[in-house]
Amino acid sequence: MRLIIFNGSPRGKTGNTEVLLKHFLKGFSENEENSYEIHYLISIEKMDKLLEKIPNNDAALIAFPLYVDSMPGHVKKFIETLEPLCGKLPDLKLLFLVQSGFPEATHSKYVGRYCKKLTKRLGAKYTKTIIRGGSEGARLMPDNFKDFIKLQELGREFGETGSLDEPILNEIAGPEKLSDAILSKFPPFTDEPAFTDYWDEQLIKNGAFEKRFAKPYSE
Amino acid sequence: MCKYYPGAGKMPCRTELQPSKNFYNPNCITVPIVEDLLKHNKYQRWLLAFFLCSFLYVFCAIFKMLKYLFFNKGGRTIKILIMNGNPYEKGNFDDFTSELKSKLEKDGHIANELILRNMDIKQCLGCWGCWVKTPGECLVKDDTVNIRREFITSDLVLMVSPIIMGFTSALLKKATDKLIPLIHPYNAIRNNEIHHLKRYDKYPYLGLLIKKSKDTDEEDLDIVSDIYRRMAINMATDLVLIKTFDTDIDEVTYEINNI
């Protein structure tokens, strides 16, 4: 199977999306007949040149981080350039990977609906969307992290059968909503900060901790 | 039939019909009252209730109309930002936004339109500089400084865009990505979900105005409005207006006046 991958992370090769893709592709390449190529959308000026490459593949994977509840601007730009291909890709399997820093899967489900509709619009075969929450720290995780192993499993399965396994997808996605037990650990009033350690560490490192509540645009 | 005389006290006094006396008395007013009309009616109580209700309804309608006439016009002024996300130079898209802008100004609002395609907007790189290096401000200098300042000082932001491939334009999305310096990296619980903490005390209401393309269907509109609703939750505000360009501009301004 030939797979073409579009990595839509603005951080390119150094992002969390790349880490998740790496593990998926590790499983995918276990079958020696499979091959893939990756394109980094952030560093491509003329996106229409990618169009002619797509029909030569059996499957395409568009991966991106969640930016303000949907795809980043330049990924939307790429999707707009796909317009001439509408209805011309009946045999192409199209799959997506959406990752976000939020721990719940709910945040990414909405753009997941868009991905499904986009596949229908292009006339391709929808092969599901891999949703992964809580990914901000993915770069810092060891290779034997359990979700990475599951991603490899998912990639292996896709490389062999050409489909994504629903139960594994659900495990990777994590909880739809946070349970009451977890919610009860947060401050009782809304808009009280939680999970501050991760950010405080970086703020202190940059000497910006004192200015963390700055309001540069308020009159 | 009974008679009412404008009496000396607050309540009129009620007397029996006395033709000989009334015939010459110009102060006497003959008033048929509801009670008399219903005197022998089996359902008089219900009819009475019905009359009362309709009276109340008419009264409310008149009150509402008077209120609109005297208090609404030019009374409440809000600051409105129109984010024009149309990427195309040609076409009549911009006529809609400029007409909307002038009508809003006529209604006494302060309206400002930013034509995003004429601005220098760089893609957000997710560097988190605006969260951990220069809190509240983007490290990359471009025209989005203006967008953020206008956004946070407005009461209502209208995001206007054509639908391209089932979603608002990449241009509008690129500008929206650059709004994250306005929120805080810390997390907070909102709607029983994890979102971002507010950086400012007050955020503008959001409105979505979209122009359908040939292939846009109901499902597309659902997906777009749901995503913008989510966006509003993350921006600690509400999506108060969703309209397509098929809507009459007066209807849009009417709804804005009533937010």
C-alpha cells in the first residue's frame, strides 16, 4: 500500500503531531510492501503542486493539531487547493489524525465531523479519524508509552487490512468527557486556574512569571 | 344594561335605569360592561378570563412598540467589529459587509470593518511565545496586533466569510488562530470541560455571517455553526448570531439591535 501523508503541524518536524505519526508509521512499515511519503504543509509555498501526487497513492493521511477548535489556517488553505479533485478520487482511502492538548476527546469530535464530510465531498473512501487528546506533552514521552504502542498497533492493522480498528481508536481518543471524580478535584468556581505547573515552569524559565496575567490590549 | 355616573369619589356609582331622569341628564354615560354582557352565560368565568388575557396581550404589545420607538433607536450604542474573511477581490461579497456596516452606523453603533485579505497575517506557529515569553502578545509582529486590539475592545465581533470546501475561508481561520494571545495558558473548567482561563475580564459576543457556495448543504451549515459555537466557549463568550447571506440585512441589524 502506498500512503501519502500531509503533516499539518505548524511546528513541522519538531511537533507533537510528528511524534504520533512516527509511531503510527512504525507499525505501518512492518509490512514490507508498504511505502509512504511525508509532506510538511507549513514549509510548502505552492500547495497545488501536491495535487498531482495524490492520485498515485492508495491512501492519504491528513494530520493536524487542533487550533481554535478546528484545523490550523494553512491546513484549511491546503484543503481549499484540493477543490479540483472533488469526485475524482473514488479509490483513495482518506484518513485523518487530529491531536489536541485538551484531555477530552469532545474538543476534536467537531472537526472530526468536518473531516468525514470533506471525504464525502472529495468522493474518497472515509477511513475514520484518529483523535488523540492530551498530546501537548507527547514529545516528552518515552517510546514505550502505552498510547504509542497502541498507535503502532493501529498502523500495523492499517498496513495489513487497510482499515482502522474502532476499539483501539476509542482507547487512543481517551474519555469523551471528564468523569465527575476528576472534575471534583478542580476548584469549585469556574475560571479558577488548574494544571498550572506545566506552564509555570516555562514562564519561570523565560522570566515571564510575574507578567503572566498581563493584559496588553486593555484600555 | 346599567348606568354609570361620574361620581364624586374614585369609583363610579351604579344605579338602576331611570329613563325619565337620564333623558335630560347630559352627565350620564351609558357603559355596557363585561359583567352585564355575560350575565346569563354559563361560561362567563372563562370568557372573562379570555377577555382579560387578550387585554393584557394587547397592552404588552403596545408597551413593546412604544419602548422600541422611544428607547431603542439610537439609544444603546455598541462597538462592532466586522472581520471580513473574503479572500476574493471580485464579486459582490464586500457590498454586503459595507452595506451592513453603514446600516449599523445609522442605528447609532460604532462599526469597524477589517478586510483581512489586505492585511499582513502570518500563520500561528504554535510557539506559545504569547503564553510563556511575552504574556498576552504574539512574538511575530504583523497586522494581527490591530485585529486583537479591535477584537477585545468590541462588544460584538461579526466573523464574515464565504464557505469554501465546507468551512469558512482559510484567511479567516488564519486570523482566528492569531487570537490565542487573548486567552491564558492556564486551564479552567467551563461547561464541565477543560478550557482556557480568561486573560481579559470581558470578551465580545461572536456572530457568524456566511455566504453559501454552490455545494453548501444543511450538514455543512450545522458543522460550521457547531465549530464556531465551540470556539465561542473557548473564548469565554457566546455565539449570538448565525446568518447566511440569503438573510435580509435589515433582519441582521434588527437582531443585532436586540442582543
